[in-house]
Amino acid sequence: MLKDLSRLESVVQEVITLDELRSLDTAKGYCGFEPSGPLHIGTGLYWTNVFNIAVDAGIDMKILLADWHAAVNDKFDGDLEKIRRNAEYMKEGFISLGLSQKVKFVYASDLVSSPDYWSLLLRVAKSLTISRIKRALPIMGRSEEDADKDSSKLIYPMMQATDIFYMDLDVAFGGMDQRHVHMLARDIHKKVGKKGFVAIHGPLISSLKGGNRMDPLNKMSKSKGDSAIFIHDAPEDISRKIRSAFCPERTVEGNPILQIFRNVIFNFYNDGRIQIGNKEAYGSYKDLEHDFIEGRIHPSDLKESLSSKITEILEPSKKYFQADERRRELMEEFK
């Protein structure tokens, strides 16, 4: 039986639906990631901790290393060999950040090797209209117009729905940008003869350059180096990126520095020593945000504190990669 779910519920943005989640006696859960470059903290730190909390609650968790999905989405020019090497790097990255050993990894290649997978995907395709599929394309950082230029993009949302049904999952995790496809899959599960599932969504962290975090094209991105803090960034690079990040005085909306404090630091790394400037250590994000809005915290002090904390958190990951030749090679290839 699932244990107390309140901790999990407190660190995600939404659960569809809470009643369904709380009704589960056992649960198989997953989250899929495209192997597409270096791991940044919006993925690595946030989701590693969410998965660990899910495991503690009794959810049997898998991470899907979505190599075929990445090929459809033109990552590494569709080179599956390089995509799979990056998947190995991502796997080591999650482990380096403290991922529970109970979390299992599976490759999309393992799923698509079965004719049953494609039979199920065909049933999914027959349950959908092209317009509905196009509305889900933001899950892969694409617009509806991209499918007009390359029809293979239409396969991606159908594959993601098929992944959930094929693995017979009870819970699907993802960022808020994955909401479209989760709702699509929930709507058609009876049509394809599969059980429903709970969708759990985490927040998107804006690009360090600022903007609307709900826009999937303006979140932290592997392809835009200064938009994100990567787990291998040197302390001086972390400091440089954060110093230049969007963080106007007294402004909360679209502020990536505050988003990192709220969604990563206070959710998972609040040890009572979060010092901002010469203020007393903050015990809650709410108090920090209040003082920032009131002008009691200057952006430069906020940034300096975050730089120090992120550098400290990432140090064990750096040591993990440096301790093994194979891991070092993967890090050098993709960092």
C-alpha cells in the first residue's frame, strides 16, 4: 500500500487527480527523458529528488531513456548511437545526484523492439485526430507548424502515450509542458483498452534570461548554454551565469532565481542554513519571497547565496564523474 503521499504532493505543481492517486494500493510510475545533451539542474536536481520521494511513498519508479523519441526530434541529428551514449551519460548523471537505487532505467529501444508496442501504437493512432496530435507537439519543444514540414513529428506524442499504456503504468510524471500528452492519453485509454493513470506534473524553471516559465520554449534548455546551470559547470561558470540572470528587484513573476530557490533549494536542500546577505537564515521560501518583494533582499545578495548553494550541492556529482574513467569520458563528451 502507498505510504503518506503528502510530501510528494507538496513538491509538485499538480496531480491529476489527487483522489485517484490516494486510491492506489500499489503503483508503477515513470518519467521519460530525451537524451539530448548535458543535464541541467531543472531536470537533474528537481526530478532526482521527486523520484526519491515517490519511491519512499511506495511507487515503483522507472526512468525511460527515450532514445527513439530523441531521434524523431532530431537530437544529435538523429544519430541513435550518439543518442544512446548520451542516455548512458544521463543515467550516470541522475545516479551522481543521489537517485535511489530502487529507480530502474529502461530504454525506448527496449519497448519498440516488440511488435506488440507497434500494434498498440496503431490503436492509439486510430483513436486520435491529427489536430489533437498537433496540439500536443509542445511536449517536444515544437510548434504545430513543425509537423507540416516533417510528418514524423506526429509520431512523438503517439509514442509517448503508447509508452504509458505499454508499460501498464499507474502514474506518469513530467513537467507542466507534458500536460498536453498526458491529457490526450487519459482521454483515450478506454478506446485502446487500457487502464487510466494519474498524471503528476512538476514546475518548469524559466531560462536564466527570464521569461514565461509556462512557455516550453522558454525554459532552461540544453541547447542554450547560458539559459541553464548544468551539473558539470565549474563554480566560476555557475557564479557568472547566476550573476547575469534575470532577477529584477521586488519582482517574482518570471524570475528564475526565485524559481530555483522555491522549487529546488527549499523543497529539497533546506538545511536551515540558507543565508541571504546579512539576514538570518531563512526557514521557508515564503519568508524569503516576502522580504524580496519588500526590498529587504537585494538581487545581488540573492544571486550570491544561490551560487554558493548550487556549487555545494553539485560537488558530489562532480566527484562521482571524476572517480571513474568511463564516467569521465561521458562527462567530457557531453558537458
